[in-house]
Amino acid sequence: MTAPSIEDTWIRRYHRAPDSPIQLVCFPHAGGSASFYFPVSRTLSPAVDVSAVQYPGRQDRRSEPNIETIAGLADAITEAVRPLTGGPLAFFGHSMGAVLAYEVALRLERDGAAPLVRLYVSGRRAPSRVRAETVHKLDDEGIIAELRDLSGTDSDLLSDPGALEMFLPAVKNDYRAVETYRDIPGRSVSCPITALIGDSDPRVTTDEANAWADHTTGPFDLRVFPGGHFYLVDQAQPVLQLIADGLTSG
């Protein structure tokens, strides 16, 4: 039996669109899985060929060890997406996924790949804006309370001991990775960056999101939607319309 390629290990495709002129790779939030972006793929296909990154330690990769740092994750994902750089490519990342998308974009440009068509960073302050966050040091109940507050996890799952046993290790790992992440000053991408946030997100202010402009030598814009940290669930239609317009117009 042939071993799966690194791309097959890390990348999930739900609605293949091989005739699309552009690819969009989506990066999940802390504790999240590739399937979070199934609706994005369903809506944007076939105009956009959407794929999503599957981190180890969850869903079909649950038996694999988690990667403990953003740098380690970004290094591995860079190798997985490198085969996709032969044509127009864009990234979308939410929360921790925004940091990872940025770090992978940096690595690809450093290695000589063409700049992304656009980098969408959602629900996350700019890498240069640091907050002292310690969710990863909380006990299980504290982490569950955090997940309830952010409303990004099905409340039924948070009351299911079996489900918690399966996904809490990945959540703890990801919180530790993103909360201990520190940007290396002086780096920037050259692709356009669009930042998206909810107007009542406790994890990012407008000022912190605007600071993404300092991380690109290309154009920058900020879009603010009604809602909290997971504003993009309730605001799916306008968010997806924004992405579709940005990737398919002209």
C-alpha cells in the first residue's frame, strides 16, 4: 500500500474544483478541524477550489501527536501546501489559524514562491500586538468555560464526557501554542492582507486588527462584522460574499 503524501496527510478537500483558476487554503482555529470549513467549500465551489488544513490530534488524525508550537506547525504545513504554489493561491485563517496562515505565507515567500493573491486573517490581532494570555494553564473546567464564552464549540459537545476526552487535548495544545507564540520583528509578506473581526470580539480590538497593516508591504484593509469571536458563523453569507468577490472579480 502506498503511503499518503504529505499533502494528503494535511489537506482536506470536500468539493473538488479542478477547473477553478484559484485555490483557497483555510486554516482552523485552536481546537478546530478542517471540517469547520466544509460550508465554505460547498458555497465557493466550483468558482474557487477550497481546501482546509487538518492539524494532527483531531478527527481522522486523532491518533497522531499534537505539534506543540506555531513554528513547528507552520513548518509542516508549509511543506504540505508547497505543491499548491504553482498557480494563484490565497489563505484564510481564523484565530490561531490566522497566525498560522501568516507564518506559512512568510515561509513560502522566503523560499521563493509567488506571493499569495490575498491573505485573509480573521478574529486575530496582529502578530506584533501581544497580550498576556494564560488559558492554556487552566484546568479542564476553566478551558471548557472559555470555550463556552467564545461560543465556537457545540454546547452539547462541552457536556459530553466522551467528546471532551477526545478533543480537549488538542484544544489545550493549540492554546499553549498560540498563547506562547511571539512574532519575529522585521518580517512581512508582500501580498494583500484583509483582516476580518467581529465588533464585540473580546479577543481582538479594531486597533489590534489594524496593526496587520504593519505586516505586509502590500495593500491592507479591515472589515468589521456584527458579532463576537465566531462572528463568521452567523455572518457566513456576507463573509463568503466578500471572499468570493475578492478572489473571482477581475
